[in-house]
Amino acid sequence: MTEAAESKTFRLSRRLCVEITVGAGGMAVEWNPELPERLTPKELRRYRAARHEMLSRLAERVGGTVLVVER
């Protein structure tokens, strides 16, 4: 039996939200509205904290380590 994916929406600022979904297929991110060309430093910090929270959940699901490469 496959576990259902888990989603959570995070408000990064007045102008921007991100929904992060983790499941058997990995992680998916949806921006609302669309991803801006640049995030403010505060938005970037909040996004990274949200991503960390959801990747920790993904690691628990897979019972191992999750690697993120950011460029």
C-alpha cells in the first residue's frame, strides 16, 4: 500500500505563498502567484525553512537521507 502524499502551504510574505508536497515521488513545489524572478532575503529564509520542514518529513517517509542541491 502506498502512502498518500502530504502537502502544506507556507506564506512567505504578503505577496507570495508556496505549497510543498512530499510523497513517494519526491518533492513538488507550487508558487502562488508564479515564482518571482527574485525572492527577498526574508522570503528566501522562510522558503528554506519550509523546504527543510517538508524534506525532513520526506526523509522520515523513506527512512533515509534526502539530498538537496541548490544553485
